[in-house]
Amino acid sequence: MSNNRRNFLKQTALLSFGAITSSVLGTEGSQQLIALESQLEVANASSVNFSLPALPYSPDALEPFIDKTTMEIHHGKHHNAYVDNLNKALATKNNQLKLEGLLVTISSYEKTVRNNAGGHYNHSLFWELMRPTTGSSNMPEGKILEALNNSFGSFESFKTQFTECALKRFGSGWAWLYAEGRQLKIGSTPNQDNPLMNDAEIKGAPLLALDVWEHAYYLKYQNKRADYITNWWNVVNWNKVTALFSNL
Ligand code: MN3
């Protein structure tokens, strides 16, 4: 890749990411620019190589809601393939952008990069957005609960709207809670697209993600996506959602 093209991609990445994260890019100080750059680009690397993150819990930890075999195949085979194929697709491009940097400039890349960069980002986030059930009712608290109440009427109404959105996504894709500026929204994307992609159907900062590809639920739930979603609410990691919300 030529230096000119790389610089163009980097500038585009900085501007898009700044807009998405409501950063004050361009309004003051080089410190913020440097901080933003470090989120998107690896300095002086010959080429960025992506790797599969370990699951933050054992594969059977989400039982009985998400079964062990599904987790093993989903993480060890599907997610691993996105990482391998992303590295292969970028092998000759001397890529210096981190994953977020690729996503906010994704319209500049071919479909293979798009699908696999999206797949890697979405799944890395998805694992962290779940946790073993605590036994009690799984509810958000504090500012995120307040924001959900304000945006969707109530927590129950938020769950209903998010569930409907996830059910309506035809074929493979994802349902999202995301922030467009300070506004919380619900939406879905096809395939492995996500709201960080500069040409996605919905754009913003992801806060909660649900994988509705059949590979996420078919072994246990077969065609019953609705049952999968109902049970998934038990393992949502609201601490992670709260942390993402606090970073806005
Ligand atoms: Mn998946």
C-alpha cells in the first residue's frame, strides 16, 4: 500500500472515529489527537496481525442458556476462522490499522476484509457482553438503567423492542443497542456488519450486541430464535454495557 493511500485511510479513520465517539478531534490540543491515533493505529509496526482472544469464561459457563458445544464451535471454529481469514486478506497490504481503524474505513476494502474484520470485532465484543448467570434477575443498574428508561420508556420495553429487532433481522446478522451521539438506539445489521462501519445501515458506538446467525443457537434451539433470545437475556453482562456507556 502506498504511503499516500495509507495516510488518506488514517485521516479518514481518525475523522470517522472522532465523529462516532464524540471526540473533540480538531478542536483542541495534540494530546487528544495522539490518544485517538493510538486507538486506531499501531505505531511503526511492519503489519498488524490479529489473534483470537480467549473466552473470558469456560465454554460451559453460560449453561443452560448457551450450551458448551455451541460455545466451543462458535469461538474455536467460527471466530477463529474470521481472525485467520482477516490476516490472510491483509497479508499483502502492510496494514497498520487496528480493528476499529479498519471498521471506520471499511468502504475502502474488499468484501473479504469487511466480513472478517466485522466478524472478529463483533465476536470479541459478544463474548465480553455475556457472563455466567448470577441466579437473581439480570438487570442493569444506575446510569445505564436510567438512560434505557428515558430512551425506551422502561427496561421491559427496551427488552421487547430489542427482541423484536433481533427477530426481524432476516437471515444472518446482529441486533444492537448503540449510541448515536448521546442518543441510545436499537437497530440491526446484516452479515458481520456493525455500527462502527462507515457505510453501515446504522452508525454509532456499540453498547450491546446479539448474534442472530443460526450458528449461534441452532444446536440447542434449532429454528427457535425467539427462545434463544429469551434465554440470552439471563447471561447479558450489564457491567460491560455500563463500562461501554461510561466511555461515551
Ligand atoms: Mn457468530
